[in-house]
Amino acid sequence: MKHYHLMGIGGISMSGLARILRKDGHIVSGCDSQLSDLTRALEREGIRVFQGHSPAHLEGVDVLVASTAIKDSEPELATAHTLGLPVWRRIQVVAEILRGGYSLGVTGSHGKTSTTSMLASIFIAAQTDPTVLLGAELGLIGGSAKVGQGPYRIAEVDESDPLFRFLELDVAVVTNLESDHVSPDGQARPNYHASFEALQDAVRSFAGRARHVVYNGEPGWRLLDGLTQGRPRSSFGLLQGDCHAARMALEPFGSHFELVWQGQTLGPVRLQVPGEHNIVNALAAAAAALVAGVPFEAIQQGLYQYTGASRRFEKVGELNGALIVDDYAHNATKLWALLRAAKNTGLRVRAVFQPHRYGRSEQEWPQYAQALEQADEALILDVYAAGETPLRLTSAQIAGRIVEHLRSSGRAAHYDSWDNILSYLRQTAAPGDLILTIGAGSVYRLGRLLAAHKEAV
């Protein structure tokens, strides 16, 4: 038994780690700059939480846990180094938890949360009582983490943390790979790899340490074939791979298809989440479950009972007959897939997009603009900085370029303030509209404010 102290314990991921460490019999405490409903819930479960950061919190602690975003110069962290106290980053705790059972981890540039959530739903349907770690809340498990009594441990693995390369898993899933979380100036940072080559090397290491690799075998992700060689492996893909779909049909808010595994049609699968990208996510989850020996009937049930994780095409409510949906899509590929699925609903798509991080937005704004061409109307907010400062372009310049591109393509597009966009949508929301709030920052609040309004005043 160890005493783990978690800095930033009020975060969605760290709070989940705290619960699982306590379930595994350890003493757990933590601190955060602000207390919240989440930290109060942890205290009710016997986890002591301090407000603020102080070296005094380290008394009796065996391991200090901090996210990669916390600098070594922070006094609590610096004192731990001075005392010779082990300092672990979040991913190292994830590794410790996964070592406690049969482990399945999902990484990639897109689809991590949805694929991991689907995988959790499958193992719950199989009555295995898994332990689960997610980067978002999932209604099925009542939060971002589930403390299970069974042997299976399932985790979403964030590829932005370079330390993910050292995880050792029974089944490693790689959904896809793009140059997201890659530094625009070649300098490695806590949430950026120095180069795309460095990110690829980390994925190669991640796959090379697994007992079995499940990877995306679609032609668009051909580089994964080279990165996953040398280990037992299985591929998945929409139309090809060891696990693929046949007789696929898209519906406005879901889909159905036949699941094919190693040349054999196992049976029908129905999803309650929209878009081809979610079929691919389901195939990845199904392949990993089949490798682990889960019966197909549990895969059918688990995929059907999955209705989405928090901020993944999440239906927030309505305003004047308009449907309000929130989604985390924060890079160009995610944005494209989301808007493609949204158009398939047959509703008028009104997209409120908040670019996320300056480094990413400066690189991807042309792709954002192309993806947003699928919307009937695009409303652009300022960049959500996430602690970054502009490198070359300001928020207004990034938004202005997106709007200029869209208007030149004949699309309705506007850059405006939060308050003005909120007021505009309250006045114009109407039946037949699908209002999408999109981004990894604070934009989710706007959708909830609209839904709370219910009727324009």
C-alpha cells in the first residue's frame, strides 16, 4: 500500500485515477486550485482534498502525481524533487493501474474516447465488471472512471503525452494517426511532440510493447501498417480488414451493418450514434473485444446500448424547436467527420466553432474552413488558448481567414463575440435547425445556455 498525492485532482482524468487507486487499496489525497462538486464527491469517498498547492501536502506521501502540464518549478513539485520523493506523471499512474489486470488501451488522433467508451460498454454487456478510465464522462459508468471487480482494465491513452510509448498492454488499439499534438516550431512541449516523426516513433514503441495490436487498416492510414509490424496484430476498417462492415446503412442518428471478422459474417450490429466515423470506432472496439475473447452477442448488446460519451454528438436540448448538439471535435479531421454526420440528419446545420490552441489553429485553419463548408451556417468564436500565447496569428486573424474562405465559397459565416452569437441564436433558432457547439474549450457552455433558455424571449 502506498500514499499517492495527486496535484490537480479535480480534473476529469485525475479524479478517475484517484478513485481507482483507492479501490486498489492505496491511501489517496490531492489538491486543486479550486474545489468543486467533483472534489467534494471525492472527499465523501474518503479522499482528502486540499485547496491550493503547498509543499505541506507532501507529509507522509510516497508518490506525488502531476500532469505533464505542471512545471517542475511549481513549489509543491520542486519540493518533492528536493526531498527525493518519486514524482509520477499521469500516464505512469495509468500504467500502474493497467498492470493490475488484463489491459486494453486505445490511442490515436481521432476516436479514442468513443472507441474506449464502446469497448467499456461491450465488456459491461459481457458482465465482466471492468475497470475503466476515460477522458470524458460516460453515462453508462456514471463518470469518467469505473472501479470494477473483474480482471479487465480498459483505458483511453492520450497520445499527446510522450510517455504513452512506455505502456505495456495485452491489447493495444491504434485508431489512426495524424500530426496533431505536433509542435509548429519543432520544440517539444508538454502537449506537443517535437515532430510527426517523433510521434510516429512513440506509436511504434507503444505497439511494440503490446501482446496484440489492433490497428486501422484502411488505405488512408497506411502508415499504421509499418508502425505496428513485429507483433501479433489484427486490422479493422470500414470496408476492409480482419474486422470490417458489410451491408452498411446510415440513418439520421445511427446506423446498422453486418460485422465481418476474419472472413466470417458474425451478425448484425446497430448503433445509436451517427456517422461513418462511429462505425469505424465500433469496428475497432469489436476487434479488440474479439481478440480478448468476448462473445459476439455481448459485442452486439454493448454497441447498441452505447448512446455516446459526454461531448461526443451529445444532445443537449432544444430551443424553439431547434435541436442543440455539443461535440468536442477540435481538429480538422474530427470537424469534417462531425459535420458530415450532421448533414446526414437532414436538418439545417448551424455550426458554432471555437478553435482550440494557437499552435494547432495556426496550422489547421485552412482545413477548418474546408470542413465548415459542409455547414449551412458557421459562427466562429475566438481561439480557446488553453494557456498558449499566439505564435504568429491572433484570434481575430485566424477567425477572419476562416470566415473569408467560407464567404468566398458562398457560405454564411460570421466571426463575433460569445454574447453576440448567443443572442443571435436565441433570436433565430427555429424548427428544423441543428445547432452544433464545437470545440475542446469552453464552447459547450454556450449550448447549455441556449438549451436552458428553451424559448427566445
